[in-house]
Amino acid sequence: MTEHAVVIAGGGPTGLMLAGELALAKVDVAIVERRASQDLDGSRAGGLHSRTIELLDQRGIADRFLSEGQVAQVGGFSWIRLDISDFPTRHNYGLGLWQSHIERILAGWIGELGVPIYRGQEVTGFAQDDTGVDVEVSGGQSLRAEYLVGCDGGRSLIRKAAAIEFAGSDPSTSSLMAEVAVGEEPEWGLRRDDKGIRALSRFEGRERVRVMVSEQYVGQTGEPTLGDLGQALIAVYGTDYKIHSPTWISRFTDMTRQAASYRNGRVLLAGDAAHVHYPVGGQGLNIGVQDAVNLGWKLAQVVNGTSPESLLDTYHSERHPVGARVLQNTMAQTALLRFDERIEALRETMSELLSMDEPRRRVAGMMSGLDVHYDLGEGHPLLGRRMPDLDLVTADGPLRIFTLLHDARPVFLNFGEPGAFDITPWMARVQMIDAKYVGPWEVPVLGPVTPPTAALIRPDGYVGWVGDATQVGLADALTTWFGLPTAT
């Protein structure tokens, strides 16, 4: 039996990001992935939102994605455009980049970090006990891990085997998406009418055509076929455009479900295994990656003995509300995509509202992930929110805050008098930086905030404590997030 500290089921974007986070903390992590290679048939999902790009920037790998994608204002609420170019972030845009490329880049990163991947295999079952999890893998191999994380998609075997409830709403609409060749010139473009939603677009420099079309009936099971796609096209266009040679065909619905708990003992869930929803707004891949960054440092500290197992409870308490809000906004967007005179009137009203600055900022902040606020109690507006990537002045010269997070280590920033704070019992775990910053402090959606005297930044870039030289609550915050003090 092969042993690892953590086994991740699923090597999509969420699983890859989580593996990278754990590897940065020197945790022995391995991925079990059913695909024989990282290659993904076709392009699949595409696009990174602003907060996800920030997280990649925090790890020093954002440029790998930016160099291959298309920077643009891609945000929208039910196809109503949302411009974030005035948001206070270095990445006040989205990135058009297909999932196949996102996965390839992430796989390259974790390869550099030495993460092993069991390819062409999948988890078939597991049994957990007080000290770990026995993981059964197809082909008869067995793995032993301290923790198992299910990043294995909406049909997650891990979630089902852990008996975690997946409550929500059944589908009311169904669509097919595919990459195919065509024998006739299609009716290009995006359409929305009483026949549903449909789109035909050509990939630049390629002969393949990307198709999205609503199905006439909901509830079909099994893998979709070229025949299913042809019938759907005929129903709305009157022709199937002589489609042939599909690269891939997939079916998606507006089924909306969320795991009742993101954790059962030593088994955890992230990404689509924890939440599924209609893909409008492109949030699914992004919140999966953000799940991984929230979970990674916490799981690493538990595995490394820095923090008690109870730290893992904060993963559910912080990320479950974020997932629930995404489910809510995608259900609202799905309703707006339907077509009749009343919905059209509502869309016109929403479009007018979202053209105003305050509603636009609120909704765009939600869609981009920039407004995430973990409930860490009362205090400064920064508490529980992302730390802005400020240009600091330090004794060692100018420094960006995000560069301090490249190794996923926490940072204590002192903007007051040097030496005013004493975190000696945590110095082996927390970077202490005396810094100055001259400029406005601004948070997306909230706007300007009072400059703090000091801030404790977690490895995921969120602020875990804000205070002054009285240090009220600082020792408690350090212990909560980074374990008991060491003897000095």
C-alpha cells in the first residue's frame, strides 16, 4: 500500500490548484486522475475572473496564464455586460482562456513542484478511520492517506460514498455543447428567443465549430450523441448544418445543488463536487480554484502539525456561504435568460439598473469574486476581505504585497513604528514586515477605507486580523490561524 499525506481525487483545475497549494507547504500530496494524460478533448469551459487571476498572482504564476489568454471585460450578469475597469485591483478585467489551457498550465506548475499523478485511474471507494483513509483505486491499487479530497466533479463518487447530502433544485432546462465540423455554412452568432439559447461560433485559425443549443426536453440521461445534437439543431434552426466528426459533446443543465457539508471527518470536497449550477457567468471553475486556495493552507497546517484539526471546520464555514451565493445568482440569471414579454421587461429593468455605478459595482464585485467577505467578526472593513496588492516601501526597497505570498506563507504587515509589535512566538511561521504605504486604501464595492496600523494576512490573501499597537486580539488571531505559540 502506497502512502501519501493527502490524496486528491480528480485532476481538473480545482484538484490541480489544491495540489499546488499543498506542495508549497511541503505536504506529500498525490492526484488520482482517470484521464491518461492532462489533455482535454476540445476546449470546454473558458475564462478566469479577476479574483482568480489575483490568486494566481499571489503564487507568482499569473503571467503564465496572461501570456496565453485574452484580457477583456468579460463579466456579465445573465449576458448583461459588467465593466470592472474602474475597480481597485491590478487585474480589473477577466481573461479569456479555455479550460484545456488552464489545466495544462496548472499541471506544468505542479509538475515543477514534484506532485505525482496516478493517471488512467480513479478512486473506486474508501474507508476512513481515526488516523487516515484507505483509498481504493481502479486496477486494484490501494493508497493510504491522512486526508482524501474529492475534486471529482458534480457526480462525485467521493461525496456519494461519504454520504454527504447534495440538496437543491432539479433541472428545468437542458443544453448541448460541442465542437464539430460542419458541411454547410451555419447561422453564426448568439441567439436567445422562444426556442431557447443557441450559439454557433468558429475558432480562430481552426476549422472546428463550437455549438451550444437548447434541447427541447429535459431529463435525458446517458452520454449525448451526434444524433442528439443534430435533432436539437434541426428543432431551432431547421437544419443540422451537416455536422460531423465531433471532438466532444456534452450536456449541461440548470440543476442547482450544494453539499450540505464540505467535510466528513477526513474526507473533504471542493469545486463541482461541492456545488453545481448553470454555467452562466462563468463562475464554476473560478470558485473551485478559490475553494482550493482556501482549503490548501489550512489542510497543510493540520497535516504538518501546526494547527489542530478544528481549523478545517473554517473551510466549510467560509466557503459554503460563497457557494450558496453563487447558486443563488446563477438561478436568478437563468430566470432572466428565459424568453417572454415579461422576462424581456425585467431584463430591460435590470440592464438599466446595472448601468448605474452602485448596482454595477455590487453585482460585478460578486461575479468577479472581488467582494468575498469571510465573517471573522466585527472590526476594520478589511477584516475577512482580500488584502489589496499595495506597492510597499520597506527597508529592503519597494515590494508588492502579492510577492510576499508566493510561497503561501502568512504575512504580518506593520505600518506603524518599527518594532511596535511582538509576534516572536510565531516568527518561524509568519513573515514580519515593517512597511510604509503612501496612497489610497480602497476595497472593491466598499470604496475607500481607513488605513490600518497593522494587518495579518493569511496565505490565501485574506486579512485575519487588523489592529493597532495595543495588539488587542492579535495573539488569539495568530493562534486561531497559525497554531499555538512556540516557546521562546
